[in-house]
Amino acid sequence: MEVDLGTDAVGVRDTKSRATGHLTIEPAAWAAFVRAADRTMR
């Protein structure tokens, strides 16, 4: 997994399958995802 933390968007792609494309996510949505994942892992 590769994440590009841009100022206007966050890009996410699979480094083992780059030809499949990428996701572009709003920074606020990415932050919410990371917070939720962190809570789940505890």
C-alpha cells in the first residue's frame, strides 16, 4: 500500500498492482478512516 498525503487530496494505491489504478480521497475522509482503524486495532 502506498499513500501520498497531498494538501488537497490523499492518493492510495496497491504497490504490487499499480496498473489497477488508485483512489483519491479527501484529507478529512482519510483522517476519519485512520482514526477509526486506530480504534479498531486497540
